[in-house]
Amino acid sequence: MGASGVCVSGATNRPSCSCALPSAYRQPPPETASTSITNTVNGSHQFKITGYSLSKGLGIGKYVASDAFQVGGYSWAIYFYPDGKSPEDNASYVSLFIALASEGTDVRALFELTLMDQSGKERHKVHSHFGRTLEGGPYTLKYRGSMWGYKRFFKRTALETSDYLKDDCLLVHCSVGVVRSHTEGPKVYSISVPPSSIGRHFGELLYGGIATDVRFEVNGEIFSAHKLVLAARSPVFRAQLFGPMRDQNTDCIKVHDVEPPAFKALLHFMYWDTLPDMEEITGSSAKSASTMMAQHLLAAADRYCMDRLRLICESKLCDEVAINTVATTLVLAEQHHCLQLKVVCLKFVALPENLRAVMQTDGFEHLKMSCPCLLTEILSYVAKVSEHSVMVGTCHRAAEYVDGGDASGRRVKQRLQ
């Protein structure tokens, strides 16, 4: 008969069950781990308050504010109330607060407000969360305009006879630590990756003179370089060395209107992608020498269409604005279309305490001869400064806040408009 109707007893081809295996053969479940890390992203800002005696009488609840500064992805500002913040104190105290100046919800942070001792004795007045245990943890700022600080930061009569006030100026230092948390899983490797060394390698080609194929004569000095590197870094050099109108004699190309130290610094940047040691290039540690080099290098960078180098020089010159160099820098900013540098220079020149001194410099005579149109712009900025001074003295807008903390006024929230 057919075998298909036979049922074989004891068949063993059913799926096996792991739970039926002896305990010695079972695999334990894998163990995993992760770590929650909470720390602070720290930053600080120094706020100089000049003309303290003129700010008195501004009005209770009215303040002067610092520029906004960035810490931990948020903007912050320091508010100084010369007549105090609260009417009940009757202008007997100055008030000092740090405020969240950007959008944010439940921003947790640590703060430090320091009134600097300007006598050199370093007896600063410090109120700090850093370095101590907080019973309630970091402070939470609910939204833009939330503040932390002190209504009764310092008694006015004591402040005005103290070493904190010098030449009618106060100096406030503020530190902010924004609390951030993230979770890290286990790492199964530990590989240390060194930083990029491509700049050093290219730099060694330049300073070692290895396989150079083009030379430049700059005011009698000879510089050797590599065509491909220069062409890769500058469209002007690319056209000069490889374009249809390229120089036929690349054994020695003459460069005009660039000083040798500036050309040397330009080549350094093209190979290393960093600025050279300015003191070594100029042979001087004077700040004016560094500024002059940055001026020449900005002009060279613009000539060879090296935008990153031009912006680096523009930023450096913004930081180094001074009485004896600002007029020359302003002319340079106008000629090379550096708009931010131009505004910084105009604002500096227009200040009443700077204008007269700047007008007596040789650079200002150069400005009048080369860019007389700038004189009109300077006058416009002087007018704006004068108008702003009048407005501040007569109609300073009050900040409207209500308390959101304890009686000491350490935490304050913005009043809804």
C-alpha cells in the first residue's frame, strides 16, 4: 500500500525550543550602558561704564545696557541701573542684572557678576554661582527678558568713594555658564586622530625651496614659489600664470605696489592658510607695526582676490582701531569696500573724545587728500553721536519688569506688554 498514509512514530524534525536546552548552553542577554553628562558652556563679557556721574538722575528703573554677547547658543546682556531698580530704595542703591536677550524657554544657567577694583588691589566685589553648591540648582530663565541680579548691588554713596569708580568709570565683568545635558553610549574604540598637517607640508615646500618654478621680484627682493599652489589659491595668479594673457617670462615676475614684508606674509598664508608671526615679519613688537602690516596685507589680499585673508585682516584692523592709525585704516576700508571696518572707523572717529586727536594726525591729512568724500560721512556720524547724547539725557526709555523671585530680587521676569 502507499507509504503516504503511514504515520511514523517518534519523528524529530519539529522546531527546537531553546528553553529546553540545559542552562549551561543558554546565552545571557547582552548588557549595555550609557552615561548622561551634564556640564556648562561658559563665556564672559566685560562691560565698561563711562561717565557714571552723568548717568545719575536717569531715573529709577531705567538702565544702561551692554552689547549683547553669545554664550551657549543664547544672547545675553548686562543691565546697570544707576538710580536703582526699585522705587522703595529711593535711588540709594545701584542695581545690576544679567538678562536673557534672545528667545529661549527654561534656560538653566549659572552666573557671576563682578564689579572690578580699579586700584590694582584686586578687591573685587563678586557675586558668583560658580565653585559652590546651589541648594536649588542652577537658575532658570523662563523666556526672553528674564533676569538675574541684585536690586541692592551697591550703596551709591559708598560706591562713589570706592576704588571701584575710577576716572568716572565702572568696570563690570560677567560670566555665564549655560547648563547642557547629553547622553553618551559606549565606545568600542579609542583612536586619536591628529590635526591636519597639510599646511605644514605645503609650508615646508615653500620655505625649503623644493621644486619651485616661479620667482617674483618685489622692490628688489626675490621670492620663489610654485605655480600650481598659487593658481589653486588665487584666481589672479591663475590668470597670470596659466591664462590666455599669462606672463611669458615666469623666471622672474615683477610685482608693483606691494611691500616685500606684505608679499612674504601673503605667500605664507597661501601655503599655510594661517597668518605668519607679525612680529617676526615686521621686526617690531609695536602694535602700530602690526596694524600697518595688516593694512598692507589687506590691500594685497584684495588685489589677488583672496577673500578669506581679506576678511581676517579686516577683523584684525577692527580690533586695532587707534587714534594714530584710524584715518589711514578708514581710507583703506573705503578703497577696498570693507563695509564693517569702515563703520567701526567712522564710529570711533566721531566720538567727541577722539575726533580732535584724529584730526591732528598725518593719516587725517592723507584722508582729506585721497578720499575727501569721507569727510561728509564723518560729519554725519558726528551729528548722530550728538543727537544720541541729547536723546539719552532727555528721554531714556524705562525697562518694565516685575519680580519673579524672592525678596532680594535675584530673579526677575519680564512684564507682559
